[in-house]
Amino acid sequence: QKEVEQDPGPLSVPEGAIVSLNCTYSNSAFQYFMWYRQYSRKGPELLMYTYSSGNKEDGRFTAQVDKSSKYISLFIRDSQPSDSATYLCAMSAGSNFGNEKLTFGTGTRLTIIP
Amino acid sequence: DVKVTQSSRYLVKRTGEKVFLECVQDMDHENMFWYRQDPGLGLRLIYFSYDVKMKEKGDIPEGYSVSREKKERFSLILESASTNQTSMYLCASSPLGQGHGYTFGSGTRLTVV
């Protein structure tokens, strides 16, 4: 079993819809949770970062972490064609030495249809 | 604008060649990483480095080596390229501390023929 599971999709939704992307994980030591967005033929870029449980909102994006269920989500409101990309979740347990190593999901490919 | 720069976007090499992939970051980050990304397999860590001249194996180090002679530069070496090393290679860096995330380069698409 992988430490981080992410549905690869592909996921296609109409413009303006609410998108929900999810990851589950098995390592209870994870406490830092991130979402990366990767456009075609580009490197991933950090989109959202959350520490421990709770919600974080940034514009049209909301990240949620439920540590009791080992489940994280990314919601995109009023989705736009420019949101079409692959979204990767990532998480880490942190490190006493500051040498953090992330564990990534495999990514969900999202297409927003105009 | 802070950057991780990978020297080549596309590279075609022959089987058996020694291949060098270069990565430079301008953020004074301590940590640097090399990943390969393949459809259905996601990002897989090849090697990482926490300091100059330091290196540690990731999940799939076989067939690869690395070099970090300067803080800003981290090189990935394919000792004898094989067709199963055809992939997208991504370099990343991060500062010391926790919860910073990584900054990635744009990637090098390597094809071994």
C-alpha cells in the first residue's frame, strides 16, 4: 500500500463548477500538507500549504485537512479553463534536522471545459 | 523571481552514453532533490542532498549518481543511459526548516534511443 493515495482521474468538469480533489494517507506522523499544480510540460508549483488539521482559503482555492481520517482535500470554486492542470498532493512529517522530505501523490489530471 | 533552472528542456541520448543533467538554484537553499516523473507512477525520488558534497539515496538510485560541489548546483549523472531511463526529470530545492515545500525546475524531458 502506498503511503499517499490519489485518484489519477482524469477529471473533467464544466467551467464554473466546484472541483474537489482528494488524497488519503497512512502515515499518522504527517503534519505538513501541500498541494502542487503542474501545467503540461512544466514543473510543479506550490499552490497551497496547511499545517496540521483545519482549513485554509486562498482566493478560489480551499485546502482542508482531516488528520483523524487521514484525508486531505482541495476545493476549487468557480473553476476556470486556466485551472486545467495536474494537481499533486504532498505531505511530510517534518524533521528535527530541518531536512524535510515530501511524499507525493501520483497526481489528478483536471480539465475544465469552457 | 526565485528560480530553479535546469539546463535542458529536451534531450535525446543514445543507449550507453553518459548523461549529465544540471540544476542550479538562486535561492541559497540547503536542500536539493532529483525526481523522475512517469505516467501512473508519479514523482519518484532518485537522490537528494542536504549540503555541499553530501548526498543520500532516494527510492530509485540504481543507474544514477549525483554531484554537489557547490551549494547552488546539483547534477544528476546517468552512468550508462538505458531506454528505461527515458523520463521527465525534475530538480527541486528547499530551505532548511519544515513546511516550506519545494521549488521545482521546469524539468528535462530525456529520451534514450
